[in-house]
Amino acid sequence: MTLDGLAAIVGERNLLDAPEDLARYDIDGRQGGGAALAVVRPSSTEEVSALVRAAHASGHRLVPQGARSGLVGAGLADRQIVLSLERLNAAPVIDAVNRTAEVEAGVLLSSLNAAAGEHGLYFPIDLGADPSIGGMVSANTGGARLLRHGDVRRNLLGLEVVLSDPEGTILRFGRGLWKDNSGLDLKQLWIGGAGSLGIVTRATVALQPKPANRITALIALDRPEVAVELIAPLEAGLGTLLTAFEGMSHPAMEAALAHVPRLRLPFAGGVPPYAVLVELSGGAALSEAMLADALASTLEPWMDGAKDGLIDIAIAHDDGLWAIRHAIPEGLRASGKVIGCDVSLRRGDVMRFRADLIERLAATAPQLRLCDFGHIGDGGMHFNLVWPPEAGPYVPAEGEAARAMIFDAVVNDYGGSFSAEHGLGPVNAPYYARLVPATERRLAGRIQQLVAPQPIGRVDFDMEDRG
């Protein structure tokens, strides 16, 4: 396959091979280091299919790439050809009656929500970044409101993909139906597939009514363990009004407040040992005052002293409290080298795991600062470490050793996951090879070879066990 042959498919303007043009396709949300041989930018599913046929005939490997907001390098090439889906961005087709949207893979989440918002609807996956829909499918993203609305898997009703086979076969699964049990739900294979089973070109997603009223509350706690004690009573008392339940440690909040001057802490007593950000939302029949009263009623045993652990509570009717939560990643990056660990556990194990790993890190890597935060309402934690400047130059081997210890513990000691929602890519491939059972990897590899006989993407599911 020559570059001229690719240009004949997508047009010369959409074949990039000059270093200055490739540079932005060699970075993602957390790292650079990509090395694309070239970038092709198709504008239709048919062009994607033609590119796959050309790659199959020549033996070249394509790496699908979305909005480059991923955190594990799955969309970065290593002397392969990047297939950018950014031009598959036609206006979403909104079916307001069915509450669905048909969306091309390159459409950004913000663009989908702008289109849906004209009908009083939205796609309820809340993320700090602005990813493309194809990337969200390939990583099965969750976000801050998974507790109420679930991840992409729960909200996907249809999918169009191009197989990596000699014909570049185009397949369409689902018909925008909320209920369909007419056979195997094959689209599930591509959700979370990291672009390695084929190329997602279009999706039909479920939409939700935009909440008419919403409040957030920041609850200051005197110890982290109280956060887990609050989850069940809040769910029982508030039901589907409870939209989000986010935990934030003292160091994480300090980092956000120190490096984002516009933020304001609502507590006179300073940064608490731990805090939980709770969101409630509902329809027009539920005013903000009614939501606040429902929250106060549920928290009454803690507020009147019958149960201990609650220091203070602040309620907001805007996004001011969310701003603290969303500023944490920026604050951590400004504090030093971040060693990101996106883990998930059963909710009852979250704080036990946290206390255990704090002790292990103090004994083995005391120079690292734990700045954890995240979606503890669904068992997810961004168990992030910071190597601060005062610890001296970052030593990659020591940072990776700490990450390996955390991942080993979460999987082997607690039965959790080393990748809660960031998906698979070169960054965490070694952990996939070591921590996922060989029988499971072999089965995944056979499926990959069946539907993608020409390797595609950056993940090979049947990896050799690296010990």
C-alpha cells in the first residue's frame, strides 16, 4: 500500500505524512510519544472500508483514533498508520420521541449534547474531557454520573462497525430499539474493545431528559470511612434522585485549591480530611428546595449528632462545587509527576483498600503523595500518586513499581480491576498480560482473530504471559 493509494481513497488533503502535520496525532490526554507513519482522515464509512481493504492487501496496520482524549495510549501509533475518525462528524440525528440519537464516530460529546439539548435531552455520560463518540464506545466510558445512568454499554442501542477483514466488511447491529432479544447482542464485542476488533463508525445512543432542577452538596467528613457509610442510606432515602457520589481526599482538594485560584472552599474550617460531593436532580415537579429538603432529611442522623463523622455540609445550586472536583486533575499535574491508577473495587472494600495501600506506600515509596478522588459511589477510584518536586527528579522505575504494587493488590488481594474505565492500551498492556487469566486472554484472542484477521489498533488480547 503506497501513500498515493491512500490519497486516492481520502483525497490528498486528508493524507498527512509531514512531521509538522503528524505532531498533534502523536499525543493523547496524558502522554505523547506516538510515532504515526501517516494519518488518513476518511469522511464516510465507505472510505473507512476502502482503507481497511487497502491495509489488508498490503499488510499494514491501522490504528483507529478519536479525539485523543484517552489516557492509556490506545489511539497512538508506533510506526503504524493512524486512521483518524475526526471527519466522521455529521450532525447527530435526534429522535426526540424515541429518546435516541444516531451519531457518527467522530462527533464530540459536547456536539451531541448541544444537538440533544434543543429537544430537552442529553447523553448522560459526564466526563472531564470532550471525547468522540467512537472513542467512548471503544473505551466504554463511565464518568461521574454512572451511579444513576450507567456507562456507555448501558446506553448503546445500535452500532455500525467496519471489520478488519479482506473485504472491510460493514456491519450494523441494532435498530435503535430499547428492547431487542432477537439474537446474540454482537455489538457488545466492540464496546471496550479499544479499537482492536474493528472500527466503530456510527452509534445509536439512548438519551435522557435534561433535569429541570439540580443541587449539589459538599459534605465534609472527619474520616474517609464515613463516606462508604453514607452511600446506602442516601440511595435508600433518595432513590433515583441521587445522580452522583464523588469522593475527594484532603491532598486532592488541597492540590485543586492551590493551583486553581478561582475556586472557593465553602468550609470556614479549611480543607476537611475527606469530602463527598453529592448531586441530586429531578424533573420540574421537584424544586431545588424540595431536593435540598430530601437531602437534609436523609442526612438528619448525621446532622443532629445521632451518628458521627459529618463536620459540615454546603449546598449549591450551580456548578461551583463541581468545579473543585473537576479541578483536581489539573491541580495534581501542577503538583508534580502524576502516576495515575484508575481502579475499581466492590464498594465495601474501597476504604479498606485505601487504608491498606496507604500503609504499603509509606513503607515502600514514602516520597509519593496519595491524592485519591473519584466515583466511589460505583466503586471507582482514581488512586493517583504524585511525585512532588521536593522528592527530586522523577525516577520512572520507582513510579512504575508503585503502580505495579497497587494494581497487584487491587486484583489479587481485593478482586478488583486495574482499569475501571480508562480501557486498554499500551500503557496498561503489561498489567493486562500479567493480571488477566491466560484462559480468558486466549479466548479474547481467538475472538479477535476471528473478527479482525488483519491486526488493527494497539491491543492484542492474546498476549504472552509476562510473568
